[in-house]
Amino acid sequence: MKKTVMLAGHAKLPQGMAASDIHQTLTITLETDLKYWVILDASCTLATGHAQKFLDQLLKGHSLLDGLEPIMEEIEGHYHGKAQSALVAAVKDAYKQYLYINQKEKLEFSNK
């Protein structure tokens, strides 16, 4: 059985960005382990490979068990571009998937 999961989050991009010419929405994907929910790999649909790599490095190592605040602080403190609010919104959207999976597992466990 695979010991990781892929979470995806989406957000609308602001007008006037290079990425918005290609995509109307920003997508972030997070591969996390299922035991500690640590982000092992992250990708996004920002236009440049440099920005994509930067975001990956920024998010790797964070555990979703610690909540959203540390991740939001990383993005807001280190990514200064037009897509900042879209990145935050997309990570929040992916975090909702994490919460859904955890609730589902808790319900399945309590029904056994």
C-alpha cells in the first residue's frame, strides 16, 4: 500500500500575470506521507520553473498536523509576487482535502 497521498488545491489567479495567460486558476499539489502528514514534494502551475522550484523548497518539510499558520507564514514571508494571495488560497484548498481525509478516517475507525 502506498504510504503517501496527493492533495490538490485550486485558486483563481489575478489578471496580468504570465501564468494567468496560460491558466485561469493556480493549482498546487502536495505529496504528503500518511503518518505525519509531512509535505514531501510540492508543485504548482506558476509560469516559471524557478518559481515552481522555490515553492517546492518553501513547503517541503512542513507537517499539516501543525496547521496552516506555519505554511502561510512561509508563503507570505518569502514569496512576494502577484500570485501570493492565490498561493495562500490554493494551499488552504488543499488543506481542506487533508481535513476531509482525516475526518473520513476517524469516522471509519469509530464505526469498527
